[in-house]
Amino acid sequence: MLGDETRRELVALLAAGEVPAGELAARFPVSRPAISRHLRVLREAGLVRVRSDGRQRLYALDPRPLRELDEWLEPYRDLWAQRLDALDTEIARGRRARRKGDPA
């Protein structure tokens, strides 16, 4: 669901607060019905909520599912941090070797 770039952009826009549907649609080079479909997918996934204010539909991010994902990912952060630190060390070694004239 968030593999779609438009949906990720919608989530990012909604992270700043409630936005009218028309304003969201105006920010994308696709049709309003296409944005409506993306918003429906996000709403059905529980990431977005909608409310009516007169004739306007106002969309907002519901951060609860993202918090749940964040909590689920927590045990893996140290693993990735260690691997990225090791990669950084190897990149630095390669740079030092090239400066010294050693082939990397």
C-alpha cells in the first residue's frame, strides 16, 4: 500500500495536519478520482481518517498504525545500525586506501 509513491506523498502531506480533499488533489498531476482512490486505500488501511465540514471532506493522518509499525520494527534497529556502521567503516577504509595510492 505505501509502496505507491503517490500514497507516500499523501501520508507526508497529511502528517502536517488536516487537509481538504480538493487541496490534496491539486498537488498531484493526476485526476481527482485517482487521488480519491488513493485516499480510499489509505482510509481502508486505517492510515487516514476523513470528516465532513459542510461540503468539504477533510483528511488527516491517523498515526496509530504507524506507531504500531514503529514498535514492531524497534528490535531490528540495532541490527541495521550495526550493519550500517560496518559499511561506513569499509567505505572510509576504501577512501583512505585510494588517497594513499593503493588500488581498492
